[in-house]
Amino acid sequence: MSLKEVMQWVIDPAADVIWESVAIIITEKGEDHKAPKTDAQWDAVRNAAAALIESRNLLLLPGRARDDAHWTAAAAQLAQAAEISLKAAQAKDVAALFDSGATVYNACSACHARYRV
């Protein structure tokens, strides 16, 4: 797979699961809180976080890495951010999961600011 395919087929979908798992939707009728409720929903978040953690290895394979120092650090930052999401999912901690989404977003944004994939 190409780097673009890894991003589109593995990393982006996994990150989306984390980002879309917790939300506060404000309407005219008030707030609607979205969060995993069932074991299956928590497992989906856990699995997505695990995929992001393992994506570090996919990003470091020969032919995908862009340069040594910065690329390796960015891949590590993604894995570390995903570890936070994994721990939140395992603990079924909605607030921690919500916060971890920002950490994953920041890791992705920092990498994309340097490397447009």
C-alpha cells in the first residue's frame, strides 16, 4: 500500500472513530450528548486507538518514511496520542476520551502541517 492509502484506509478511519465517538450537539431543544454506551461501542473505540498505535509501524516502513528525525517523531506523537485514547476506552472514561480526541487531532495536524499527504 502507498502512504496515501495507509492514511485513507487505516489512519483516517481510525481517527474518525475516536473523533466521532464523543460529542455534544447543541440544538434549539438543548444539548444532546453522544458517547459510547455499549461494550461493542467501547470496543470499536479501543480497536481504532489500537490501529492508530500500530500505524506508527506502518508509517516507518521503508518507502513511506519521509525523513528520519521529524517523520519518526511525528509517528511517535500519533502513537502516544492514541495511547491516551486507548486508556480512556479501556476505562470507559467519556471525559478522557473526549480530551484524547484533541490530542490525536493535534498530532495529526502537526504532521500534516509539515507533510501534506
